[in-house]
Amino acid sequence: QVQLQQWGAGLLKASETLSLTCAVYGGSFNDYHWSWIRQPPGKGLEWIARIHHSGSTNYNPSLKSRVTISVDTSKNQFSLKLTSVTAADTAVYFCARDPTTAEQLGGWFDPWGQGTVVTVSS
Amino acid sequence: DIVMTQSPDSLAVSLGERATINCKSSQSVLYSSNNKKYLAWYQQKPGQPPKLLIYWASTRESGVPDRFSGSGSGTDFTLTISSLQAEDVAVYYCQQYYITPFTFGQGTKLEIK
């Protein structure tokens, strides 16, 4: 059973860089795509970016100029960096698996990490 | 971007009754070459990550009770809970994965009447 465990700094000041990492346990890392998704307090879900172990990436254009997603296949981990954060970046950040592989279509998210609360203070 | 619009924003249904949540996409998410609808549904309870319920618009994820079902066309989709149970109280989201950026509906809050 695949499990995702995520971590990173939870309290940032405006203009700092958000940095989160998600580790994948119990399943194949190289077959799938891996995404970051966020949820502002009391609001809906926003997809941020995804990556494949090959390094292939997709970004949400609304955040692309500030976001970098990266992968460490030796550790079965992927990471998110978001620069120049503001209060608008305050949210719960989730990592998740996208089951898209070379042989299988996908694009939904399952499973998800537990979520990391990130608060940006001004 | 494909805009996903859910209705209603909130819904109160009696235990044992049917609950219906709608999701409309601003453009078709039906890929004609494979006749697949690139639409998923999730359930989110407070303090938890979303849980996948349905993908390809109507395929139930393993372990999801069969009272949950999904249907729809290229732009209009429905999540139905045939007989509401107390544990179904949650916020429900639809999501399109037809094209990036992947986008979600704003959510529908389901409560017990």
C-alpha cells in the first residue's frame, strides 16, 4: 500500500521561500506522476504542479513563475519550492500520486499525503 | 483553463435519502479518440486530505461503497449517493484531468437534514 509522508516549514514570512518534501513508501515511484495541490483555509483545491521520475514537469501557469518541482529518485521523494510567498499562499499543501504511466491514462489523485499547514505572515 | 462549477454549494439530505451533486465543465472533458470522460470525484472530511471516490466519471475506486455512483456527458456530470449515511457528511469536489492545469470545482458541502 502506497503511503505519502510530507514535511516542511509551516510558518514563513512574506517574501521567503516555501519548501516542502514528500516521501513515497510502499510502492513503485518511477512508474507514476507526482503532484502538489494546495487548499487555502476554508476554500477549494488548486493544483500546483506535477513531475515524473524522468524529470518531466507540468506547472499551473498561475504559479509557474514562482514554483519549482523536483524529484530525487534515489530517495523516492519529490519536492516543492515556492518563492516570494505572500499571505495569499497561506494554505494546506498536499502531495499526491497521479496514476498516469506510460501504459495507463490517469490524472486523478490517489493517494494523498496528510497535508502541511503553511502560514505566511506579513 | 477549464472552469469546473458545482451545484449546489451546500445540500442537506435526510438519512437514507438520495443526494445529488452536479458538476459542469466550461468545455468538454470527453476525449473522443478513447471515449473517456476525464472527470474525478473526491470526498473530503474536516482535517483530512480528499479521498478519491470515482474516476473516468463513473468508475468507482476500490473500496468505495456502491451507494456512490457517477454519471454524465462531456460537460455535465453528477455524483449520486443513493442512500445517505451519517458518515457521508463531507465536502465533495469534482476535478477535470483532461488538460493541465488540472482544475477542481469549488466544492459542495453535504449535511444531514
